[in-house]
Amino acid sequence: MALPDVPLRTLDGEQTSLGAFRGKALLVVNVASKCGLTPQYEGLERLQETYGERGFTVLGFPCNQFAGQEPGTSDEIATFCSTTYGVTFPLFEKIDVNGEDRHPLYAVLAEVPDGDGVAGDIQWNFEKFVVSPEGDVVRRFRPTVDPEAAEVIEAIEGALPG
């Protein structure tokens, strides 16, 4: 399945797809509220503020598969993200990124190799994928790579439309 065709559901239950974001550069991230990497929300939001008006958006996908670090309901996740980190980018319903019930989006993303040429399962919360405005994955960054690291910013700037 092509990335733009993957069906999604927003955190408030609305049906959508990645096709709704066609024409924008994307940073797709599996997120969690109770993880040592949760402060990455700050950098993700700064990226949204910096590049949002230039045809870019972060897309956050809560996931509870890593040590139960996203146990909340959709309302709890939304409240936590907005009040703790001022998140303005779109968040989606909680999904599985690995295993038998892996969401179709992550079935595609898991096939993309990282900078070392390694594809496969998502390693932990906050793994990042830069997606072009045409819906192609251009880079994969493992969880410990800061969202504002030079290589992430370079990939985002290279993917911006026009």
C-alpha cells in the first residue's frame, strides 16, 4: 500500500489518511507520554513552529508497545501533549508499530532502512521518518536521534516543497 493511501484515525476519532497531507513534508514519529525520550516533544514542536508555514508538519502516533509508556486514553494523551509540551501538530489514535497488529503505516515504514542500512522493527518510542510531499520516505532516524539534530533538519529542509 502506498503511504498516502494508508487509512488513519485522528486522536479525536476522525477518519483520514496520509493523503490529507499530500504536498507537505512530514516527520512521522511514534510517541509516548511516560518515556525517557518524551522531552523530544519540545524539539518536535519547535520543528513544527519553524517549518509549519513552509509546507511541513510533524505527525505523532502514540504507541504503548514499549514498556507500557503510553497507557493513556485519547483524551489523556491530548491533554498531556497540549498542557505539558504545547503540542500543535496532529496526533493520531494509539497504534501498534511492531508485531502481529502492526498498523499498515508502520508495515511500510519498517521496511525503510536507517542511515546504517538497517530496516525492520521500530526500536523504541520516538523513531522518526521524514516523508516527502509526494509520500516517499526519504530518511529514517532511530529514537535517540534528537529531532533537532543537524541530520534531521537537513532531511526536513531537503524535503520541503518548492
